[in-house]
Amino acid sequence: MKKQVLTVILIISTILLFGQSPKDRDIGINYFGELGIRPGLEVDYGLNFWKKAKKGKRKIITQQLYFRPSFAYYYYPHFSNNLLLSAKLNYRIKFTNNKNHKYLFAEPFVRVGFLRYFLVGEVFESGNNGFTEVNLKGSNSIIFGGAFDVGGYISKKFDWLLGFDYYAESTEDKLILHRFIAKLGTRIKLNTK
């Protein structure tokens, strides 16, 4: 089941990456720390599916729907290195000032993905002949969850981002582990004038 979910995520992400017009794309680079203290890094790529703007006298309210494939790495000291491949669907509402074109946005989103962790240090398995060392011992999990990001204008090329993620990890032994992530980062806008 986990291999099928991973395969579907990779195929959909690849199709969508190469099937998009060059408008409204960005790359996100974020500190990605579980509970804010277990260090990590997330890189994602945003593709705009849908956009609707409503212009007022003082501000423009824009609604957008983004698909964001992402890759994250984070580290549990003395326990594991974790690699997370996921697909996110973000709804963005953006409030833009008509005079200076600066803006703030809010993004709730849902996430589904595949998590692989590798245990840190020497790992041994017992057998008939005693103990044998095992390299790259770890496990696979499917994750699902959601989050809320806020951000805003820095320059024509960059936005700031602050976010809080939650995801549930379904392990191989049928446990559900709850993960809480704090993010701080930037979005680099592509194809800006």
C-alpha cells in the first residue's frame, strides 16, 4: 500500500510540474522543526491552479489554489534522520494594498506524503549466530495532515513565511504518531518582472 501511495504522489507531482504555465510559481525554503526544536529543512515548489481577484478602493483580495510538492529533512538527536516527501494543496487568500502593492496572505492546506526514517548510530539484529550489524535500518510511514501558514511581501522576488503544521504518521505496526512542526522561511517568486 505504501509503495502505491508513494508512486501516485510522484506521478501526479511530475505531471503537474511539467504541465503548468509559467505564471505564479514559487519555491519555498523553510526551517522545518518538529516541536520547533528538532532541526530540519523543507523545500517546496508552488504551482497555481486557480486564481480569482476582487478589486476594492483600498485593497485587492485574491484567492488562489496551489499544488505544492515538497521535500523535507529533519533530525531527531540520537535517534533518527527523517526524509519526508509530500504533496500539499494550499488555499491562499491574499490582501494587497492598492497604493504600494504590499500584501499579507494566509494559507490553510492539507498534506499527504511518505516518510522514511533511518536510525542513527549502530543498529544490531539478533539471530541464530548472535548479533549482526544492520546498515540504514529504519522504517516507512504514510503521513496525512494539515496546517496554516501566514506570510507577506518582502520584495518583488521574496515573501516571508511563518507556519505551523500538524500531521499524523501511520507506522508499519499500525501506530498513529502525532507530529507538530514549526516553520519559518521564505518563498522565492519565479518569473517576476
